[in-house]
Amino acid sequence: MKEIITLDEFLEVKNNNKGFVAITDKNLTRNCVHHAKCKWLTEHNFKMKVITSNRKNGSYYYADNPDTPLRTFSKMNKCEKCF
Ligand SMILES: [Zn+2]
């Protein structure tokens, strides 16, 4: 699992269309891991959380499989839209 820091890295994950992206947010009771192709993974939301808010409230992580983020983060769940 690897944290996604830059917009280029995020767009590369989206364009490659494989793997999974976990989004943490300390203000939400439920965090989600998504397929890289999930339409709920948006450039806008990535920019807001990672660039604008400077990861103050949460972060994006790339993972080869969904089990690693599900094990690592206590509030992590599978996205209901893409799983
Ligand atoms: Zn999803």
C-alpha cells in the first residue's frame, strides 16, 4: 500500500484502471476503498482533500488488493457503488 501524494500519481492510478484506492477521513464514521475505476473517485475530491486541505483530514492510498486497507484502517469499508 502506498500513499498517493500528487495529482499526477492519482491520475496515473485512474488511467491504469487497476488496483484499489482507499480514502481515509477522520471526520467520517465510514471510510471507503474503491476500485480504481470507480466513478466516485474524482479529481475534484482528490484535490480538495490532498492538495487544498493538505491531508489534514485524511489521505488517499493505492493498494493492489482491498484487504490491506480493510485490515489497516479501522473505519474502512468496501464502496457500495463499485464492489
Ligand atoms: Zn467506489
